[in-house]
Amino acid sequence: MPVRVLSQSCRVPAHLSKTSISAICCGPNWTDTFVKGRVVHKGELVPHDDDDFTLKAVIQDVDSPPDAASPDFSIRMTLMGALAMDFSKAVSLGDVVVASGFIVFNSPSVKEKLHPCALLLSGADPCIYVCGPEVNSARRKPSPRAAEVSCLPPQVNAVVTRKRASQSAQTSTVPKTTKYTYCRLDELKPQAVVNLYGVVLFFKQPYKTLGSDYCTFLKITDQSNSMISCNIFLPKLEDHPKIFKAGDIIRMHRVKVKPFNDSFNLIKSHGFSAVTFDGTEGEPVEPRASSQNYHFDADDQRVVEELRTWSAQRAQLPAPTSMTLSTVQPRAYFDLTCQLLAKAPVDSTCTMLRVWDGTRCPHTLLKVLVEPEATVGPTSFSPERESIIANVLIYDNHVEAAGQLQPGDFLRIYNLRAIPGSSRVPGLTESGPAELDHLAFHLHGGTAYGRGIRVLPENSADVQELKRVIGAFMQEEEDAAMLDVWGTPPESMDTEPVSTESITERTCRHDVNPVTLSEVQRSDPGLIHHVRVHVKSYQPQRLHQSLKLFCDKCSTMQDVPYEDQVSAVFSVASRDSEPCPAPVWALSGAVPLPSESTGPSTLDLYFSSQLMSDGKNRQLMFLKGAGLEQVKKLSSSYLNIIPVRSAGGQLAPLDLSAPVLFRGRRRYYGCRKCSNPAVREPNVEGVEVVSEKLVAEALGVELLRYRLLLRLELQDSSGSLDVLLWRDSELFFNVSAADAATNQDSQNHIHQTMESLCPPEGSTARRPWLDVCLVSYEAKDDRGISQTVYQICHTTLCRSTPDPDPA
């Protein structure tokens, strides 16, 4: 609510702090600040199109003498939109006002007796508070309008709302709409601010400038056959003209004409607005506006249709570059209208988009290898659908735009290049075959030739045609699948249909009847329930994030550190060159490293003298000065490796954010709360094999256990319910969490299991039934609020499992 009258029931918010006009300057953030002043100048309310208004005023420091001449005591204000309308109706000369939410900028013209800066109040954040009659009466007698506003009932809080401003505008002498005059391109004059129509000959999608703005560049023409360039700089992408292809028609209000290379260039001026239209003859005239409010009447429709007819008869427009995947040829540059199915980063400068347009490319398309966990969207599709999906590689400045895209978006990719061969395509392993006869699609960096990506609205004609083609393919795919089903006889007439069989079984002996999920939710906590459900969704989608580290002693849980985090800890420790003598119970040695190797020049090794005398020197080694990769290589030769560093001239374990023990491919982490780490002699007397528990006891470390944690959304005919799969997750998957941390087969087993329980979108597979045992209990969230939690227990999958990974 932009304008308020201060009273007993309406006060300046307590979080705002006061500043004086003399203290205002450019640079600081004035969001939580207000300034108080008396209105000494109030300009006229200036209307624009789109129901927009501007008003300029000057306020003087309320604590200054009335005849104060110092420039520090008065400052200009520019109010815009509904705030300007409200100010015009509610505020009069001599009123004392409080302004907040303003932006400070350097005044474009410096005048005597005025502050060199000015205040801009625009949008939803700024607010003007008008001081009540008890303040204003000391200055002047209130005008009838001010008295009317000041005497509003207290329960209304004397708030002049935007709705009232809109109603006032309708009854005001200011006309609701303005009749616009449009200029032909051959009538442009230097420095003039004009309104015009044009047909787009060339354009670039908005691109980031070196400053804070985005820039749209375009060339337009009209019936005069003149060609004019235009550069539009705006900070928000959504405010830029929505141009989809050459031939679109654009209407621009309040653009300024600037001389440029024997011609003119158009730039936006104050109050700029743009509306675009499809330039195809016969298509509906539907405005694509950069704001919700815009002027459009029968005259505008007539102008658009005239430009469409004229443009269709001219050869001035560039030849269409749009192609489908079925018509593309190697080495071609083209525009592709498609739907995004999935995306994945390839590296820091490249993103892969998986797209289709419902047509089949006659050339063999390139396959790009990416991590399934990094994919946003489905990771696999039916073989028939996979055969028409194209992998598009997006480079450099377009990676940021690709990051904003979501699976399901309809796209137009401009100036896409079809490249035969793939020897330099990222994402291919060195050992993989070089698919030199395959076709790859690249969107190179830069903005030349209009290169870029645009999300198309679903109501556009091109998207409607794309939907029709994709729908026809999906119908053919469904018909083929149904033909396979009906053409395959059942193995036995006595078997139960597959769709009603459960792929899980309950291992509990609870004597309870199956119930629905809605009945579960209505029950009290602390009960056991048996349900038959589907899995509607699950989190996390990237299953490696479901692997956690859990402390049995203090019940804390944490994420498994990323590889680069662990590598950084080892990198810092490896740079420690401080000499460290061997403990009395250990024997030490040093191994020189090749001069071309990165990191330290030597590795310091420490062995238990007791194990050495027993001939078990490979069962335990303390290693100082090694990087992560070196530890991983050595772990294949030693049963237990403990990375250490030097601290005060003595050996000490690494920070607990890194593994305290490497045992083959397995890594063991310690709990920060429950550990008191130190390098001590392990008690190995009479021990045949040094275990991880023996090492942990010697180091004073409470080992963390690997756990799998997933949140499943279960569904039946009565509704859905979020449940946890945690304590019995290993029983459910028939896989240990420790194996899942190192064994690729175990990881694949979990991934395939979840895809079978909840097939990716677009898959023809159906969600199977699960017979599940649920336990409910009360727990407190982070805010201390009690809530009922549901957890899957005593439930296992009825299928084979991968072999465990040897420690």
C-alpha cells in the first residue's frame, strides 16, 4: 500500500531508521531507512500508456527553517506507477511526508538550493507516509482533499490503496487510454522520441552485457523499405521483447533516434515498452507483451495485418533456417524447434540437452556419456523413443541459459550446427570408439548470427505443430506396444496378472490386517501398519546423495564428503614438510618420489614394530605427506592405511572431514562429537588380522557407519503418504550401504530398483505393487515441533542381489 496517513493506528514500521536529507548520498543501501520532509513542490501527474504515471516533487527537511537556502535541506523525488497516482490525490503542498524504500541516484541536472542526489520511488517496496493533521496543522490549514484523507475512520487505517488509485484514475480527467501516433522508418529525425511498428529482419536473443543489463539487438523494416538497427538494454530478461523468429512484427513505444554510421540506431527512452506479434499471414493476432498492461485496439490489429500482407509479398526477409531432425544435413546451420526431455552437465563449459521434435534423423546420432546422477530428468527411455532423441551440446555463454531450462520446456535453438564426426566431443571416454560417422549438434558460444536459446510459450503456433507431431509419434509407439502385448500369449492361464503381484514381501510376524494410507494417517503414532502401495516419487533423485554417514553413539547423521573436499584436505596435509620422528613403538622410512610428480618429494612411512617382527608389515601403515591419489594406489597393497600429518613435532590424524582409515577401496570416517583422535600404538598382540575396529580403538575414533536414507511418496487409491526408508534400507534393497559406497554393481542395483519402482516420466513401464510394513512414531523437527513420522520396516525385495564388494 503506497500512501498511508500516520495516526494512532498507522505508524512508521519500527524496523526503519531515520536519516536526514543532508546525510543522503549515492552508494549505501537505503532499504531500511526513511527520510522526513515537507512538500515544497508538487508537479503534475504525467500519464503514460499501460496505465502508468509519473510525478515529481521536492521535499525540504522538516527540521530546517522555512527559508533555508542550503542545498542539503531539499531533495527531489520521482514517483512512478500507482504510487504517483496516490501521491497526487492524497498529498498537498505543505504536507509533511515520510518516504521509505527509495533508491538514491545522481540528479541529471544540478540546480541551486537542491541536493545533488534525487530519490526514485517505483515498484511495490516504496511507501509514502503522510503525517496526520496534528503535524500538518502547524504548517498550514489542511485543504479539503487532505482533510478528507486525514479523517478516514481508524479501522480503515487511512490507507489509500492501489485499488482506490485505479478507481480514481477512471473518474479522473486524465484519459484512460491515449491515441498514439506512429512514425514510419523513413520519417525518423535525430534525437526524436517516437512510436513505431516494424518487421524483424534479424535479431539476437537477450545476452548479458559487461554491466548489469541484458541487450536485445534487432534490425527492422517497414513499408518504406528502410532498415534500422535497435539496441535495447534492460536489467530483467522478462522485460525484453519476445521475438521468436525473423518476420515477427514489433511495436515499440518511446524509442529515441540516435545517428549512427549514416543511418539511425534506436535505443529505449523513459517509459519504453514493446509488444510483438507473429508475422505469419492468417495466424491469430495475439500480442506478446513485456508487461501485463498494454494498449491494443482495432487500429493496432489493422496495422499488424497490413504489415503481414506487405511482408509476405517482399523478398527482403531472410530465407527460413528452421529445420526438423528429419531434414537436417551434415555441416548445416539451422534453427531447431524441439522439446527438452533431460539435461546434464558435461564439464564447466558444456551442457548436454536431450531433445526431440517427433521426427527421426536419417543420420546416426552421437551418443554422449554423462553421469546418470548428474542428469536432470529421465535417465533412460524406451528403445523406440531413444532412437529419435538428439543430444545437443551447449557451450560457453549459453550454459547459463541452459541452466534455467526445465525438462518439458519447448525450445527454439538458433544457429545450431550439425557436425559429422565426434573425435573432439566432450563426454567420450578415451577408451571409447571414435564415432566419426555420427552426427553431433553443437550450439557454439557467442551471439553471432543470432545464436541462442529461447523458451517458446505453449500457445504459439510452432509449439502446437510440434505437439501434434510428437503426439502422432507417441500414438504409434503406444499402438506398437499394445500390439506386442496382445500378440504374446500368456505363459500360463492359471497365473495371476503381473500388475497385481507385489515385488516385495514383509518379513515381520505382525498379525494386522492391511489398511489404506488414509487410515494410516488417521491412526495414532506408535502403531504398525500393513499397506499395499505404489511408489509415486522419491528423493533424492541423484541416488548417490542417499548415502549417509551415521554415528551409532550420538545418532548424528551427515553427508558423505565429496571427492574434491577430501582431496583438498590431503593436499593441505601433503604440503607439510615439518620433520616428525617415529614414535617409540614404530619403525619409519622414506620413499622418494619422481621429480616430475606433483606434491611432496618424499613420502614418510611408519610401521608397527610388533607387526614387523611378526611378518605382518603389510597389515598396517601410517602414511605422511601423501595426496589422495597416492593413498588410493597404495591401498591395494596394504590392508590398512592411516593418513597422518605433523602437529607440534608429533604424528596426528588428519582432520575428521577426511577418512581416518583406508581399507582396500573402503573408506572409514570418524565422528567429530564422539572421537578423541590421536596416533597411538595398536594392540596387535595375538591378532591374526588387524581389523578396522582395532584401528579405531587405537586412534580414539568412533567410526561412522554408512546408511541409505530415502524419502518415498507412497500412493494407493485413498491418497498418498511420505515415508522414510532408512533403518531397514539394507534389508529392503538386499545391499549393504558400505557396499553401495564402493561397489558399482551394488550402486547399479539400487538405481535399477528405484527406476523399476518409479519408472521415469515418459517410460511405458507401470509402477509395481509393494506389500509394505510401516511403523509410525513421533519426532520433533528443527523448530522443536512434534510431528508424526512414518518409516518402512521389515520389507525386502523379491529379487537377486549383486555380490558384495570384498573389503
